Amino acid sequence: MTALVITWLMVGYFVALHGIYLLLTLLAARTLLRLQRYRPIEQLPLAHSQLMPPISVLVPAYNEETTITATVESLLQLGYGEFEVIVINDGSRDQTLQVLIERFGLLPYPAAYRVQIPTQAVRGIYRSVRYPALRVIDKDNGGKADSLNAGINASRYPLFCGVDADSILERDSLQKVVQPFLRVPEMVATGGTIRAANGCDVRGGALHRVELPRNPWALLQVMEYLRAFLFGRLGWSSVNAMLIISGAFGVFRKQTVMDVGGYRTHTIGEDMELVVRIHHHLRAQGKPYRIEFVPDPVCWTEVPEDRQTLRNQRIRWQRGLSESLNAHWGLLFSRRGGWPGWVAFPYMVLFEWLGPLVELLGYLWTTWAWWAGFISGQAFSLFLLVAVGLGIVLSVAGVLLEQWSFRMYPTVRQMLLLVLAAVVENLGYRQLNAWWRLVGLYRWARQKEGSWGTMKRKGNWQAPG
Amino acid sequence: MADLRMPDVPLSWALALAWTTLGLVLLMVLALWLLRLWRLWQAPRQARFAARWQPLLLGVAAGDDLPEALPVLAAHERWPLLLLWLQLLLTVEGRSRVRLAALGRALGLTSLVRKRLESRHPPERWVALLALGALGDGQDVPPLMARLATAGPQTVLYLVRAALMLDPAQAPAAARHLLARSDLDLARLSLLLRPCAGPLGQALRALQPPVNSAKAVAEVQPWLCWLRLAHALRQQWPLSVLQPALQPGLDPELTLAALRLYQGEAGDAVVSAHAGHSDWRVRVQVARALGTIGSPQAVPVLLGLVTDTQWWVRYRAAQALLRLPGQTPELVLSRIAATGDRYARSMAEAVLAEQQGSV
């Protein structure tokens, strides 16, 4: 009897999981349809308004000598009224600071630095002689969150945008991601789409040609990012319940972040933790606010191309998720929790945090039960079809949604490769990912210290301008 | 063992799900394929469209006469042509704009635009309103003005723009309407109404809200809307106009809005009176305004502000001090050093480094 109940529970779990994905897909499709209608007016050459809020772009960097130049160049070319770029060198052991000094003509600058959030010691502040909007903070190593806090301390403007040092922003990204702040006074944070830059042609800090990576790991991640951003973020955003804004590209109201104490330094997933904390804090106080996802502005980032780096990244992400959720149990089913507390948080706990455990147990259990004769071949097939088949359907739906709305990968070859990736992703890659996330869960339970993740940078998608 | 067995799933269930999954995947792949075919079919049409219309539009914008016989405009090309035409129209000024408007009228875009004003999709209505500002005539203005009362906060900006482009004499009525609304996106307003900022600004100035017997602001809210609107329209008003809002003891938002509009004629005493304001944003604007006035009498006030607790106040005060006529960097640094405030000194050094361009 127990075997029977467990098997049906597993099937039910996957049905619920894919049901939610389907619902998010429909919400995302509705939002994309609306955005399509706005495209003609957005493409008209109306100049920037002088009343656009100025933005500080913060770029934390640790051992980023291969990619930092292209990132800063892309940021300096952004089409936006008033903005500054602050690179925070977090005690890099490579030549990150030297590369910046040489490329951008940095000189020590006697900046009046104000400590609003405590951070590791700042060794020096540099300013570019060629680009007055560029400053570099050189500080002792303290992690990504600590670097972002130092960037907030040094920033001058009411909004700040966190950008990863291995990322490239499209020229109009900042202008688009800031729009919700103009429309809704209660807007506290917005995030944009992240896409994999591997395989793309980037020159002089600008994206010249979009191409799919040849590396299979990177190709599968292209598919994964596409699904995560188009379905997940867009769907949750439509009900103001987005619990994650990627650290690679997100804009925050500085005062709100300072009110909640800045980025938490003893956590790995500082980006998610901050967003959950903002929800928790503002909901507890009963303050009106909005956190929104804008699908159009794109940030291109380099994703891991080898199994080991990818594994480490996923373990780190799962630990970050665990820390973020566990620091804010108070939001779950709280009186003022709304969609974040009553729907998004439980979803995160059930399907993202405990998901790997249930998923892997599901595969192991049903395989064993079939092998041991507890369930028939039909029942086992039914389980696989629900667990894997529906996943394929949703992934292909992601490709369709992308081709219909953004057409970033327009050739037949690219389309076929994406469909292939959508299928293959569900036949091994997703299960492997679940295993890595389970390891992350275990490590979180063991409470091991967190730090910057080591990412093998290739930077081979960049060429000098 | 038999009682542990799960009731068997009928084979038909598994097969049905398998076929459904496969069917859905194939259906989506087919949709992808059709999408691709549709785009392939569209591409030469778009190329032909661009080849036919772009040279004509660019030529007319550059000064060519309108050709006597214009190409035939197919029904499916009307909306894309309107968008293309509008793209170009918004990037040119003066005679090029007039010529493009004439071409638009000759192509019959006016009737299309008037029809699209009734579209149920707001972005289409906005595009139509932007175009109508160049294509329409006097008879379009009354309906546009009549729509103001029921329009949403974004549509109202497009309506005002179109109406004022066609008839600047409507500026007082439009200004009255904008003043009555509290839901406007000022950044968008600043952007969209820039071409009609002249008449609208004049009309706005004539609509100064009432003052009381002491020549101070009678009611805060109307003044606040008035000043913010003026700021969004980049108006520069004399001190005499702003003075009622600069009386001490008023709402900080009001003082702030008035100081933002202040463009630096004499009047440092009125501005300096707010140097000790409890709101740091007001103090920032005081420092900025004193720097713009450039009066030597402002030095003691600015020296006080450069030791402020707020970073932005210190920054703007240091900038103002270093910009005052007759104030050499050495003199300013020595005066700041005399205050004994190390934050003030480091701020002055930072601003000096910025201004000298050495870093």
C-alpha cells in the first residue's frame, strides 16, 4: 500500500510542477503579447528624457582580467542620460586592476567615500582620465556582496544597477530596465533577461552577432536560461511575486536597499536573499511596492563550458537558495505575505529547494518499484511521460515563445539546435542538475562557508574593437 | 506481494499521454516551422517595401520635390509605411519636416491615422497621435481636446502634443488640464512635450496659483503641480515668480521644486535663507543655486554647507565654492581647512581633482 501511495505522490508532484510551469508559461505569453503591441511606439526615435533618474552601475570583479575590459567598454557605451560606472575590484589575485588602469587610464582619486554600509577596507579609489563617468574601487577581499555594498557606498545616484563583470549589456538595456521606475512610483527593483554569450561575437564591448555555442554544456544552458527567464521571471513578475533578480543584471532603488541593510555578506545567493528580504521587509511594514521583470533588455553573460565549473555553480546556487529561504521563513504564509508569501515562497520551497530531493527520489523509486514488480510497465511509462515528456513539451514551448517574441536565433540551424537542446535537456541534463543541486542542499545542511565561485573564464567570445 | 501492487494503469492512459506529448511537441515544431516560413515569405516583401519607399522618404526629407506620380500604396503597406514615415519625421526638423508632412498627406496617411485613433490598443493610438500632430489640421483639434478629460495618464500627453502641434493657441487649455491631473509621468511628459514647451510654458506661467495676503503660497498642492510641470518643461523663471514658494517654513517639496527652477539671477539672500533647512535635498539645491548665482556673499553659507552631514550637500557646496569667481583652489582649500572638518577637506580635494581634469 505504501509503495502505491509513494508512486502516486511522485506522479502528482511532477503533474503539479509542470502544471505550475504551464501556468507561468501562459502568464508569460500574455505579457509578451502585450509587449509586442508596445514595440512600434518603443522603437520610435524619441530622445531620452532629462528627467530619467540617474543610475550608478556597479560591477563587482574578482579575478576577471579576461572579461572586465569588454564589460566596462559595453557599459560606457550605454545609451542613457546620466549614469556612472563603478567597478569594485574585490582584492583580485590576477591582473584585473592593472588591466583596468592601463585600458581606461585610471589615476588615484581622492574620493570622498562615505561608509553607509560597513565593508572590508577600501585600499584606493581610481577615476578614469578618459571616461569621467568611470571609477574603480580597489578593496580587500570580502566577497561579491561586500563589493556591492562598497559600490553602494561609493555610488552617487538614487538607483543602482548590479552587473556581473563577465556580462555585456545591450546599448538600450538600461533605458528599458528603468522604465518601470518611471511608470510606478512604488517600484523598488527591476530585472532584465540574461542570455548566454558563449558563441556570440562581441567586439569592443558591443554584441555584433548572436550565435549558439558549439559547446554542448553551454548550449543546454542557453535553453535553460531561456526557460527560466521567459517563463519563470516573467510569470512571477505579473503577480508581483518575483523572488529572484539575477545579480548579473538588476536595478534597485538605493534607499530601499540601504533601509534593509544592504547585501548580506555571509550568504552565497546574495541577489536572491536581497530580493526576498525586500519582499519580507516591505510586506511586514505594509508598504506598497513593486518588483518587476522586463523581458526586453538583455544582458549577455558567459556561462560555464565544462562540467566541473557548471557543477560548482549549481551547487553554489542551491546553497544560495537554501540560505535565502531559510533566512525568511517569516514571509511564508504571513498575514501580509500576499502572492510572494502564499504562492511564490511555498513554490520555491516545494519545487526549487526540495525539488532535487523529490525528483531524484522519484526516478529512483519508480525505477526500483518497476524492477521489483510493484508497478507495471504502463505505470512506469506514465511516470516517465509525466516527469520527462511534459518537461520536453514545456522546453519546446519556450523555444516557440522566444522565436515568436524576440527571434534572437533566427536561422534554421539555430532553431533546430534549440529544439534538440530542449529535448536533450530533459533526458539527462535536468537529472544531472538535480543531483548537483542535491549536493548543494547537503552542503548547505553541513553549513560550509561560502565565497566567490571560481569560474573558468574563456572570454573567447570577445574580440578587441 | 500482490496487495502491494499498484492498481495497474490502463495501457490506454500511458499511450494517450505518450501520443499527446509527442503530438504537442510536433505541433510546436510545426508552429516554429510555419513561423519561419512566414518570415521567409515576409522578407522579400519587406525588402521590396524598403526599396520602394525608403529612397522616396529620404529624398523628400533631403529636399527633393514631391514626385508628381507617387507609387501606389497597397493596403497592407499603409501601417508599416506610417511607422517608417514617423521614424524619419521624428528625427528631422524644419523644412524637412514640412516636406515629409506634405508627402504623408499626399500618400493618404491622414485618413489612416484618424482611423487608428479609435484603435483599442493604446500604443496604436499613440502612434496615430504622434503622426496626427504633423498630418492633421484645425478640424482635428476640438476632438483631441475633448478627449483629454477621459484619457489615461499616458494618452493625455500624446493628445496634448498632437493638439499643440496643430494649434499652439490651445496651450492655456492644455496647461489647465495638465495642472489638474496628479497622475502624470513627468519624465515622459518632459520627453513628449518638448516640441511644444514654448507655448505650453508661457501658458503655464500665466496660470500661477494664488498667493495669500503675505504674498506667500496660498495652497501647497496647486503650487507644487505648477512648479513640477514647469521643471519638466525646462522653464527658467525669474525669482519674482518663484518667490512665494521660497518663503521660509513652507512644505519642503515646494521649496525644493522652486529651487530646482531657480536659474541663478541675483537673490542669494532668498536662497541662503534655506541653507539650514532640515531636508537635505533642499540644502543640495541651495548649494547648487548659490554656485549658479556666483556671488561672493555666498562664501560663508557655502562653507557651512561643505561641512554638512550629507554627502550630496558637501559635494554640491564644494563644487559651488570652487566655481565662485575670485576663489582660487588654494584659497578655498585653506578656508575649508580652517573649518577643521576632514570630510569637508577630502570632499573639496575630490571635487578639485574632478574639475582640474587630472583624474
